[in-house]
Amino acid sequence: MSTNELAGKPIGTNRYDATQLEVAVLVPCYNEEHAIAKVVADFVAVLPAATVHVYDNNSTDGTVAAAKQAGAVVRRETHQGKGYVVRRMFNDIEADVYVLVDGDATYDAPSAPAMIDKLIAERLDMVVATRVDREEAAYRPGHRAGNRLLSGFVAHIFGRAFTDILSGYRVFSRRFVKSFPILSGGFEIETELTVHALELELPVGELATPYYSRPAGSVSKLSTWQDGFRILWTVLRLYRAERPLSLFGAFGIALIIMSVGLAIPILITYVQEGIVPRLPTAVLSTGLMVLAFLSIACGLILDTVTRGRREAKLIAYLALRAPGEERRRS
């Protein structure tokens, strides 16, 4: 089935009746007066039973007025950064299914019903919209290359990964939203969402959706280099937190190789002549070996802590039912 066919498919045509679910559309927004009215109107048209929540992040233009006029429920988050806004939305809003989308009118609203259908029918916890650009200016080459690089890096570290880890268009189950501990404050929130799903091996999926250029007058808030480095740092930080044994074990092995490399010539000289001619090198080799074992020991300890933290996340996740279960069992 093509993307266009899926995008036009009505909610509730699968074996789970999605029309009985409470759907919330979450739109984090900062200075999008030229785009937000279209975003709200488009989602109201395709999801008439849903409530569209726009969270303004200290906009200095007419974003708030435009969103209210379009029919959205508008609230504010004063901490600057998309991650803070998403955290506030996840905490505040109660629903069965959550649709998270940027307020720049680049994502395809008619794809939302198909994404929700996929979430319900396949009992998933997150469906990511894989962007297929419809206009040359929609997806800048630098952003495309960076996305592919980061997606490959995440796949290398965490195994199975998504095609488009930086997509801002996603559908979530309630149990994902209410059990997800958000730590990021900026645009790296998409990376954190992806890694959380991969780390807990949650049921997730993707759906190809059209991606358009911004409307006239709308300007991207994403800094290619600054936010790119922040996203990369987030990946490394999450790798340290979720794979400590691999990280510190690699450091330990590297230090062992260096220590042995320095010690071999000294050992050969000692066996042949009975002396240690380079005492500082011997001390350095010994110190590196001690650091190597300390690094591996730290990795083992942190790995135990990480396993306990992962179990706590899974317990919080499993305490909530799958999409549709609350309504079907009530």
C-alpha cells in the first residue's frame, strides 16, 4: 500500500476501534505565527475528535494568537528548549494516543490516521514518520547527511535503529509517554526518544510520510552545527549511561595493550641482562595496567547499576496497558 493510500485511510478501520481512543495532538512551538494556524487546522480536519495542544515556548511574535484563533488549546512553557516543552506536555496531557509534531507545517497531517492505525493494530508504542521530501528545499543536504550519519552511529551502538531518528513527527502510546524519563532540554529530544525505545526493546514502527518546505516567512530554529554537536553529545552520553561495560571495557583493553607494549622491551632486557634500564617506563606501564583494571571494574559496577535502572523503567512501562486495552477491558 502506498504512502498516499495510507495517509487517506480513516481511523478505526483496523481490528481495534481507534475512534474510541482519546487522541491528543502535541505541538511544541516557538515563533511560528506563519505556520501554526495551518498545522492546527490540518490536524483538526484529519483528527476531528482529537484535541490539539499548542505549547508556546516564549514566542515573541503572534504565534499564541494564531494558534488560539485556529482552535488549539494553548499553554506556555517558559524553560527555553524543545526538550523542556515535550517534558511539560507529556506530564500535563492525559490521553490514550499522543501525536507529537513540530509547528512548522513541514509534516503531513493526513498521515496521522495511518500512523495511529499502525500503532493500534500492531500494538506498538511508537511510530516514527520517516520523511520523504516532496520539495527540493524541504530537506537541506547538510541536515540529510547529518541525519544519516547519526542514524548509522546509533545503529552501530545500540543495534537496530530507525531510518530517520531525528524526525519530529511521532505517535506514542500512553504507556510510552507516561514511563519515559525525559532528560534532554533541546532538539536532542528526538535522539533520546529513539534510544529509550531501542534500549528497552519496545515495539516500534516507521511509516513513510511526505515532508514539505516551510511556508513563506517561517524560519528554522535548528542550528546545523550547534544542534548537531548537541545531538552527537547526547548519543555519547546515552552510550555511557546505557552501555557502561562496553565503554569502560574498551578503555581498559586499550590501556592493557599500551601497558603490555611498554612492558615487553623492559621484560626482555630484564630476562637477558637482569636489570631494569628504564625505570620510569616500567612505572608507567604498571600505572597503565592498574588504570586498566580500575576502568574495567568501574564498567562492571556501572553495568549493574544500569541493569537495575533499566528494570525500574520496564516496571514503570509494564504498569500501563497497551493502546486500546483500557477501553476494551472497561
